[in-house]
Amino acid sequence: MTQYEKLILDFLSQNPDVFFSRKEISRHAADRTLYETDPHWAVTPLASLVARGLVEVNDQGCYRLKKGAVIY
């Protein structure tokens, strides 16, 4: 698991029942410098987390921690 994936999982686990947009995740999961340098940094790690079944995406394209997902 990459550092960015861990940042996203930590952020999503704070509010596991809430869906967040990709932009919200990019802005709040890491420090401000990362977002200002690359506002789209979360795209690849989110795709990986969805593919592994740890994060789910709704019809509006927002993400949340998948219920029952085992995070290690």
C-alpha cells in the first residue's frame, strides 16, 4: 500500500458513512502543499483502492470507505 493510499484511507475512516468528492479528498487527506502542487494527486490511489474493494464510489462519483473493508 502506498503512502497516498494510506492518507486517503485515514481520511475516509474518520467519517466512514460519508461520501466525499475526489476534490475534497485531494484537499483534505494530505497537506496543503501536496494539493497546491498537484490537485489531482488522489486520482490514481483512489482507483487502486476501488479496484481492491477497500473504497466504494457512488453514482455521483463520490467515495467512501467500503463497509466491512479490512484495512491493514
